[in-house]
Amino acid sequence: MESQSIAGEAGGEAVDRRMAALVGDPGFHVDPYPAYREFLRAPGWRTPSGYRVFSRYKDVQDILRDPTAFGQEGIPYPNFHVLNPPEHTRLRKLVAKAFTQRAVNDRIGQITAFVDELIDDVVADGSMDFMGRFALELPGRVGASLLDVPYEDIHLWNHWLWAIGQFRGKTHYLGEGSDADKKIAKDAAAAAADYFRNLVADRHSVRGTDIVSSLFSAREGEDRLSDEEIMYSLVLILGGSLHTTASQLGNIFRALFEHPDQLALLEADPSLVNGVVEEGLRYDGSLQAEYRVCRVDTEVNGVAVEAGTPIIVAVGAANRDPEQFPDPDRFDIRRENAAQHLTFGMGIHRCLGAQLAQAEMRIAVEALIRRLPSLRQAGALEQHEYDRWRGLRSLPVAWEVA
């Protein structure tokens, strides 16, 4: 059986070395999924950097659902996502008020207009770099609208987010990153916070319908968000809304192009678009791993884990677990349980912007397939350098011009 444990082989150390060799291979960055199949057979293997790695769907699910036993790992700059209860509970309850389904529904018309405008700009050209001309542009426009700031500011956001990725965009299988990487990420987060500090100060005097004003208005009894809490919440929201959505759009179309039978199904039946998005999130998610720290002595899948042990939960591997998703390496847009993927996380730290991101992807995929006939890959793709935030730097596409 594929998921049969090998963790006990050769006392465990040989397995640890074998797994480390897999992630150290240059091919892992390009295609981690063969290595993930081995991860599934070695629950709790220990990385050279001291992390325990859990990959099976049930193990990852159990860890993400239990913040009492598995807390967040800190990072060298403020971010409410890595807080633990009760601080996280309070902040999430307030910030979530700006991300209700009703709030997303109110944006549908605007998202549709952005998608159509972006397609209008290129439809007569017959080709484009999908990542540069569409995938990054769409969430950038949505983000600028959410914040009510000039769209031109997107070049600043991209710079900060790529710099933050020097530390948090790489999975720490072989090391936690250099001090230089941490400083680059910390400085970028501080620069982003300064940008939002000015924005927060401006909205104190002029309120609107943007998300900043919504965060000012969010309250639970007499409790409100402080200016600093709003500021770093906005840094987190920006990161979650821009590059992860852009990367996921690229990953979805990469999968469609690599599986022409599934692309043909979608072209013949646009109602399958929701399945395309959910299966895309499962099959090749833009978030591949999360971090936790064990807070109490416990056990996961028969593996003893001591308090203080850092943990990597390999979400990308869990999404390919055959115990949960039969024939997991097949991209199947009609897969009945695709929505059970863990790409948005689970439990109290599940992505707040998941519904908004899914709406953007559904609208974009449907419109691109409908308006760009015979849409296809038209050259070699280029993957970006981060493995935890998995995605493409470039994806050339072409279509038939009417």
C-alpha cells in the first residue's frame, strides 16, 4: 500500500537522510510531488533543521484543528496570523467582519468588470504572458479597490511581498534561512507597515467603503482594533490576496494545459468552472506548507512529539494523499471531494480571504475560456524561486484572434 509507513526502517535516521536528500534535489523545487509520495510513508520524519514533518491528510488535519497542542511558530515581524489564542481569537473575530460572504458578493460585479477590462486589453493581440498581463493584475486591481488606493501602488506591494518571501516563501526543510534573508523580510514588512500607517492615519479623518474603514468600524462590544493591529492586518491581507491568488491562477491554467482532456471538458461545459478551481487548489496549491510548534508532549500517528518541537505540515502532500483523494496525481475537474483540499488551511487559522480568492478565480477562468478561443500554452513556463508559495513567474499563452 502506497501510504504504508517506512518511518521505522533503519532506526529512522536513514529515513530522515533519505527524505532530506529528496528535498535537497534541484528537481524538488520544480516538481515536489514525487517526494511528497515518500513523505506520506514517513510520518514525523525529522529534517536536518530539526522540524518534524507530517504529510498525511488526517495528520495535517488533526494538527491544524488543534491550536491548543500545536501553536503558531513566530516570525521576526508582527503578523496576527502567527498569534495563538486568545490574542488571535480576538483579532480574527474583528478582522473577519470585513470578509463575510455578503462582502464578497458585493464585489462580484466589480471583479467581473476587472476581468473583462483585462481581457479587452489583450484580446486582439493573440498572445500574452499570463502571469504578468493577467494573473498579477487581477488581484492587484481587486486589492487596490479594497484599500481604495491608486492601482499604481501595486509595484510597491510586489516588491515588498517578494522580499518577505525570502524568509517565509521557502519551506525550511534544510534550514531556517540566513540572517540576511530574515533581515530582508523584516525590512520589507516594516516598509509595508509604514505604507499602511500613512493610510490608516488618512482614513482616521476620511472614512469610506474600503476595507481600512471597515476595520476601523469593526467592533465586538467595546473592543476595537488598534491602529497597529489594523496596520499589520493589512500587511497580512495584502500578502494573502495578491501573490497567492496570482500564483493559484497560474497553477490552474498550467494544470489545464497539461491535461487537455480536462480543458476540453471545461470548454464544452463552463458550469464545471467551480470544479476546476477546487481541483486546481487541491492538485497544485499555491500554499504548500504551514508551520506549527508543539505546545505539549503529544503523539501524532504513533510518533511521539515533545513540547517545543517545530513542525512542518506539508499541505501539498496532504492534498495528494490517496487515503483521502483516490488517484491523487490525476487532475480531475469532476472530482467529487476536491473541495476538501487544505490549501486554505483549516481551523482557526483558515485563510480569511478564501471566499474572495475563489470568486476571483471562478470569474477569471470562466471568462478567459469563453473569450479567448483555443487558449493554450505558447512557450516554456518559468517557475519562481519559492517552494512554499508555489507558482510561476511566467506562463506564455496564445489564442485564436477572431
